[in-house]
Amino acid sequence: MDKGNHGISQFDQFLSSQDSSVVNKFLQKYWKTKQTLIKVTGKKEDEHVVASDADLDAKLEVFHSVQRTCMELLKVIEQYQRRIT
């Protein structure tokens, strides 16, 4: 199994599970363009680029996890505010 393709597959799954914010749309277009360029040029992905992409993917995953947690916390706070008023 190609390490680069496996990472992209996971990234695609991650993107599909996210909302359609501007950043997510940009990332989707970036990955599609990158893959098209790789196919057109016939070059393989550089292992350092793949490692860098994996690092970015991990950071994005943490960011989105924190973002979801904050949204859930906000909903709980709003419910609490409604109950005490």
C-alpha cells in the first residue's frame, strides 16, 4: 500500500466529515489540484512532503477536535443560561 495514497484517503474521509467552511473548501481544492498535478507530471510524492502533509493533517485534526468541543461547550452553556432565566 502506498503511504501517500493512504494518507490522502484518510484526509478525504476527514474532509467529508467536516462542515463546508471556506477553509475546508480551500483544502479540498488544494488536495484535488495537488493530486492532478502529480498525475499529470508522472512524479511520485516526495517522502518529506508526505511527512509534512501528515504533520499538517494531524494539526488540522486537533484543531477541528478543539473546534467541535468548543461548539459543544457553547451549546451546553446556552442550555444552562436558558434554564436559569
